[in-house]
Amino acid sequence: MHLRDLLLAPAAAVALATIGSSAWATPPQPALHDAFNAHQTYLYNAEVAGFGMRMPGSVGHQKTEDLVKRVVAADGGQFSTDDFVAETPRGKVPVHTLIGKFNVSAIPHQPIFILAGHYDTLFKTGFIGANDGGSSTAILLGFADALHRAPKTKMQIWLVWTDLEEAVKAFQGNDGLYGSRHLANQLRAEGLVPRIKGFFLLDMIGDKNLDVDKESTSTSWLQDFIYAAAKQIHYEQYFFTYSEPIIDDQVSFANVGIPVVDVVDATFGPMGPGYDAMGEYHHTNQDTMDKVSEHSLMIVGRTVLRAVEMIDSQN
Ligand SMILES: [Zn+2]
């Protein structure tokens, strides 16, 4: 039937008007990557950085835990924690990894996808980690909000704020990655590994000068989804112009057999001799909010969620 026929038939025109008004009453839900609110994510980043130092046991750490718990609950996620006491070169340190589970259905063996990032900061006086610790905490909060607004994925999506990622003294041996190692071993013990389709780690992705590493120990077929997603939404210039290995929380999950990608900007500030291998601002008190941008959070947030949509459509 042509539109003109409808216009000439009053009864059909009324029916069309009714359908039209009900469609207006319930606007379609945005796709997951379009539901990501970069401005709100930037505000979360500023709020978390404003808590100050956030190493385990600090007031800032507790405030971050409270914020994560509040946002997960407001967004309808199931909140849980993985708590234990780590033996470290500094003695016993209490560790609280925070987990928000979204889109959990009654389907047995429902596939799971994990998006993670650390929320602790380095043990260093005056270090507030706006990018290192702050941006990863904030982008996961932005993901929680997006999951609340978007249509349900078929996979369960777990948001995991890892704790005590940073080394207590120096990143060598088993010093560092405490929270992720404990959780990964837990997942293996519970027999959950086969259900976990993949794991994306977000780290230092708030950097104003965004340049995401094609991290060389990551699972390449899963990394391809990130690049394909970036290309689809025209952000590919920000991804994979260099390839460096980074020891980060993804290693703990790779070690139990989960496909992983470290989505990390490994060049933070000027690079070169005399600077830290990850840039002048890395692990210094110059890691502050003026080095972070809403635009970078938007690029990474939308790209990662687009990749999740693509993977979800295959599961
Ligand atoms: Zn760090």
C-alpha cells in the first residue's frame, strides 16, 4: 500500500496515527556504544581523582569503593566483592576487588564477557592517578550507566574494578596484580573459564593525547574486534600505531586460559631517554586531571562497547 492510499482512507489514517503516537511514547533504546555518556564519565573521573590517593587502606580507596557500589546499584547491576588479605613486601594488605554483573539471565551456561580496570593507585605520597587508576575506574562506571540504558546483551557483562594492581614496592616477581590474580584463580576453581568469551582491560585510556597500544601479549583475534569496532565508528587513527608488551591485570586472566586484550595507552606524556618507559607523567605526581580528556574517554568507551556488541551478536 502506498502512503497516498492511507491518506485517502480515514480509518487507516487513524490506525497509523495511533501506532505513531505509541512509538513516540517509547523511543527506541540506544545501541550500547551510543548509550555511553563521555561527559558523565569525565565527571566520574574528576570525582575519583578528587578523592586523592587511593592505595588500599586509604580514605580515597574507601570513597571509590562506595561510589562504585552506589553506581552499580543505581544501574541495576548485581554487586559483589572478592576480598582477601595479600602478603606483600609491605606486609599484609587487605584487597577488595569490586564486581558488577549486568544482564544476568536464567539461561544455563549463559556466556560471560568481562570489562575490567584497576581502581587502586600507586603507593606514592601525593600521587592521585587521574589517568592511572582514575580513568579506568571512571570508564567502567560509564559502562555501568550505558548497560542500564541500552538493550540487554545476550552475554552477561561483568564490570570488574581490580584492586592492588600496582606493585607495593617494585613491579617484579609476584609484586603487583594481586587482585586480578586472586579473582582469575577463583574463576578457574569455580569452573567458569569456559563460559568467559573474553576479557578487555582498560588502563590509562583517559590520556588527552590518546594512542592505544597494540599490546603484544594480547589475544590477537580478540584484539581484531577492537580495531574493527574503531574503524566502523571512525576512530582507527587512535589505535595500534605501535606494539609494546605491558604487564598488567590481563596477564592474570590469560594465565587461566581466558582470551584477553589490554586496551592501554602506554605513552603518557613526552617519551624518551631519562623518562619512564611509559612516558614522563607515568607514576609521577604530574598524573592529574589536566592530562585527561573527555574526548579520549569517548573514543575508548564507544569503541570498546561497539566491540562488545559485535562479539555479543556472535554468541
Ligand atoms: Zn600504574
